Amino acid sequence: MRLVEIRLLEGPNVYRLEPVVKVEVAVGRRRTWYGQRDPGRHALVWLGAKVPAREWPDPIAAIVAWVRRLRVDHDEGRAGLAVHRSSDPGHWIVTFPWTGEERARVLTDAAIALADRDVSPSRTARLTGAQERLWTRWSERIAAAGTAPPTWIRDSERRVPIVSISGTNGKSTVTRLITHILVQAGKRVGTTTSDGVLIDERLVEAGDWTGPAGAQQVLARSDIEVGVLETARGGIVLRGMGYESNDASILTNVSSDHLDLQGIHTLPELAEVKSTVCRITKPDGWVVLNGDDPLVAAVARRVRANVAFFSMDRNGEGPPRVRRHVANGGRAYLLRDGWLIEASGTSVTKIAEAARIPIAIGGLARHNVANALAAAGGARGLGASIAQVRDGLLDFRPSTDRSPGRLNLFRLGSQLVIVDFAHNEAGISAVLDVAEGIAAGGAGRTASITAIIGTAGDRPDDTLRGIGRIAAQRAQRVAIKETRKYLRGRTASSVVGELLDGVKAGGGVVADVAIYESETAALRAEINGSGAQKPRVIVLMCHEERDEVFALLSDLGARPVDVADELTRLVPRLQDRPRRD
């Protein structure tokens, strides 16, 4: 038996919708996870499912027995203890509620130590002198331990409504969109994003605040009327959520990203973790789910709240699950005949024309049309009117101040630069959709595409190779920028090597791929490189030098593109499209 970790989760989590102690133990020989990212039903592991006692290995049964006894002895309660499986071979999870931080840690340490020494937890067992002394020492330590409570915000302490946004891609954009809709509607809005904490769209605290600390910072303020909280996987896994419930939630999608971290290896497991934001939505609230993503749509069966789907299905009706939902009076947000609509039963209300939503870039950015649908559902779930949603969507632009690093476009002579936070396969595919649409011009391809790729080192090998493969298949030139600030345990050469393997798999010539030490070095070289006078679209996956990249573009004379005003010049084929007001 090997102890992997003891972690105190301070709020709702994948195991329970309350603070729990998580004890992870490995039993048996060391083995590494190996399997499919989207396994068949026979191989699925549900992280939150309780394993029956008859299936526990003896070391786990011993730990459980000691936890139960110690909790009773020290007035920590009897209920709530459970055992869960992990997809890591031989790894088991024991969880139980806690009310005092130091006491919970000491009690857990005691249970593991006593079980490891084969001390019987039976009250009638005859212990040796050494075992008796060990038991006495641990009992005294538990009794003397502090009892600081969890820091989560209970419903009785929360005074403003909140919406939580999670998913693999689109979280930040949806969060910013909802914030803008509500600010335009006259609300005072506190927002958490991976860029920082914002009050009424003004940055007040830089940094990644998508965990519980960010939520608590916003909800503690007295100058806001609503909270819009981007909620990342890491915070849920490492600490739990920072509050008891929300009034609305959105799950945008689930795709390959942040896998092989904290025991999360498969897409269903990732969906289960992220769905925590939906499972804590109040019964009279709204859960907004991607109806086109089977893993996300399935979350509808596990929530207490009202469900609304959004769908980009090209027939304008949504997939069968969404059509059934609407027919039964449920709510859905759809793209139909070029319009974003809200549908329920036989009622259909137009929200806005997709081509006029700036972040949609004339419909080229289909992922942002989906984000707009999700944001519409979230804002409506908080009580915004259709008119308020429309006004907010039509006014929001993908600028460096309002949506930094998310599809920011710059014009430099005959070249167009797209700066985007894309960090996985789905992200680079979405940005290249836009690049191809712009490069196509009025008739056929008129500009080449250069993709500058690279991402954090904690992505698994298959994700890195996937990014390289997609770039090679869809861009005429590929370059790699090393993301040294976010190697996270890897070497730079390892990340580059996996990306190059992907480029080769995508039909690219590895010898033609330039490798740069930084994002600014890569962008400067590719802008000034051979053929710079020819029309070209340059895509930069930008993660660690965003401000420096923006400064470089400014120094070179690049001009931000206002897609709302320059759309037809940006995408010539849209020039003849009639405008419908």
C-alpha cells in the first residue's frame, strides 16, 4: 500500500457537493494508465460512484474502519464515508466529510498509520503495548488539533446571483460575453477569468482566478449585483468549488485537454469533473448544456435545475435529444437560417443575426457563434431579456481590451495576424477555420496561412501530436514557438519533438519547420520572413507573452481590425450579402 495524497476539498467536487477529505491510496505493483481517451461502456470509470464494500481490497477496508472509528471517537460524525475507483490502475479513493481542517488532516494521518501498522480498529481487540501507545498518541493529537472550518461560501452567506461557466474551450469568451450583456443592461458585475478579476469589465486583479479563491474574492465584494465566474478544472480537482450553489451554469464542451493530470485520463472523467458546476445549480435555476456534445448533453440527467440546450446543428433544429427537449416544452438556443433563436415548444424568438455578431466574424468563427448561443442561455438564465442579450452580443468586439488573446485580429500591410489562446486540438482547429475563411478571399484561396504552434508541457503526447498534425494539414507553413514558462515538468525539446511528430503525421516536412525560443521571436521572424509582401494570414497560439506580442505588433505598425466595421474588407466574399436589420 502506498499513500498517493491526502487532500482537503473545501467545497463541491466530483465526489460530493460538500467539503470532503480525499485519501488516494495505491494498492499492488506500480502500473501506468493506458487506454482510450473515450473508452467503451465496459471500460468507463465513474469517479463519483461508490464502490460496494465487498469489492474493497484489505488495505482500503482497514483505512475505512479506522476513519469510521476515529470520526465517532472525536465527534466528527458517522455518515458520508465512501470509496471510489480511479482509472489509475490500483488506485483507490476514500472520501468523507470534514468540518475542522487540522483535525481532519491529523485524523486521516492517524487512520493510515494505524492501518499500516496492522492495529485492529475493533473496540474489543487486545492490543500489544506498542500498539496501545501508538493508538494513545494519535488519539491525543486528534483531540488537540484545531478545527478551522472550510472556507466555502454557504448559500446563507451569498447575497448576489451567480452563473458558473466551465468546459474545455470557450469558457473565457462566454464569461466575457455574459459579463458584457449584463453590464450593458445596467448591472454591476463581478467576473473571474483566467486573465484576472474584473469589476464591470475593468481588470482589478491580474492572474488566473478561475479557482475557488477568485470566486470568493468576487462574492465577498459589496459593490456588485451579480457574479459571472469562469470555473476551471484545476480548481475543482485541487480544492473544490468555493461556494455551495449557483443560480445558472454553462458547460460549453469537453475535448482532449489537461488529461493525465490528477488522475483524470479520459474524456468522460473530464466531463464528470466539469459537470460539478451544473450539479450545484439550484432547482429553480438553469443549466445550459452543449446539445451537440454527447458527454455534455448527458449531464442533463444528473442535475436538479431546469435544462436548456444550445446547438449548432446545421438543420437549425438540433440533434434528436434537443428536438425532443424542445417539443416537450424545454428551452434551446439554436442557429436557424442565419439567426440565433430561443426555442421552446412551438414558440420561437429571434435573438440576433449571426453575421452581425462581431465575434462571429461574418459566421466564419463558428465556435464563437456557439459561444454566443451559450452566453445567451446563461444570461437568460439570470433573468436578462431577449433585447438585452441582443444588445450585448451585437456590441461585444474581440478586441485586445475586451477579449484579450481570443481571436484578436491585426492588419499589417498585406498580412493579417490572428492572436489566439488556442491550446489544444479543438482550439487550433477553430482558429484555422477562421484563417481559411479569411485567406479564401473573394474567389478561391488568395493568401497562404502560417501557423505558429506550441502549448504547455503538461498536455499529453497525443494532444501535442494532434496540434502538430492539424497545423500541417491545414496551413501552408508551420513554425513552432517554445512555451518555456509553462513546460511544467517537461523539457522544451520533448514538447517540440511531439509537435514535430504530429507535423510529420500530417504530411508536413519537418526540416521546413522553424523553431523559435519565444512567441515574440516567432512572430517577428515570420512577419519579416521570405515572401512577406505576399498576402498571408499568420496564426499565433499565444500563451505566455501576450502583452509583449501586442506591443510588438504596435511597434511594427500593425493595426487592430474592428471586425464590426471592416467585415466586408476582411472577408470579401461577404460584400454582396444583404444587410437585414
